Amino acid sequence: MVSPDMIRNVVGIVGNVISFGLFLSPVPTFWRIIKNKNVQDFKQTRTIMYSSPLTIMSQVVKTKSVEYMPLLLSVVSFLNGLCWTSYALIRFDIFITIPNGLGVLFAAVQLILYIIYYRTTPKKQDKNLELPTVTPVAMDTSVAPISEDDDVNGSTASHVSIDITIQP
């Protein structure tokens, strides 16, 4: 039979691997920020602790968009909290159970919001999409001398008036 200590050690090792994944989960978001050269509406507090996704949840509900709530971070946070909560429950440790249990709860709420609002998130437009352009067309052009004494074709004309009408 497998002892609880052996199970706890295996869960602890898996938890460390998942924690490393949690550490790396913001990398796609960082890459997007570097690529766009703009932080957009990303919140830096999301990478610090379990409850930090609460800062973005209100924006998700207001905008009905999960654009700034990375799925990878939510999934890895949920798995990490679940793993460490399991670890703490094998030999009950309240100091590990409470923060990680709350982390599972917060990450689960974030995943539920993602499921609810994923379909209502506007899709990104194709960057290669060419927008229509408007070319101005001169409908009526006329050239007339400023005064009747000036000759348009001669060297005495110094000013001319040009009327151009552009219609869309």
C-alpha cells in the first residue's frame, strides 16, 4: 500500500512543475505587449497572486469581452491551486489549504467568466485586410485670370484662380 507521505511527495513534485508553469504563463501576454509596444488594458497585478484576477473580472463583465484575461494564466492558476490544496489536505495543513483553496475558487470563477464571455469577445481583424480608399475626382476645373488686362497664356499673368470641386 502507498503511504500518505509518498502520495504527498508525488503531489508536491507535480505542484512544483505546475508552479513553474504558472511562473511562465504570463509570457504570451508579455510577448503580446512587447510586439504591440503598448500595454493596452492589461493589468500587471494579475501575475502577482491568486486574487488578482478579481481586478480584471469587473472589466470582463462590463465589456463582455475576455480579451485581456489570458486563458493560459487562468487554467494554470486553477491547476496550481488544485494541486497544492490536494497536497495540504493529505496531511491537513491549514496554512497551505486556505490560500490555495481560495486560489482554486478565484481561478474557477475566472474560468466560468471565460466560458460565459468567450463567444461575445470581438475577434481581431486581419492585419492584411486592405481598407477601401477614396480617390478624389475633379469634376469642374476652370482657370481664369485675376483681371481682364492679364493674358493667361502670356508672360503678364502672375495670378490665376483655380476652382476645383471634389465629389465623393
